[in-house]
Amino acid sequence: MKSYVIHGPKDLRIDEKEERSLANDEVRLGLAYGGICGELW
């Protein structure tokens, strides 16, 4: 499964991760669109 991972400042990557079982208090979300708010680079 593809995951968005913040590795550090100005370093956001899409990594491939193994899908794992969820705990009773967890949910899995699907992302259709995304954006990042904040200071300009």
C-alpha cells in the first residue's frame, strides 16, 4: 500500500508499506486529494 511519510523538513515522500491489521480503535483512510498549508519554500 502507498503511504505518505514525512522524513524531515521539506521531505515528504510516497513510500510503499506492508498493509497491516487494524486495532479496534484505528481506521484506514483513503486519500483522493491532498494539500499542504504553511510557509512557502
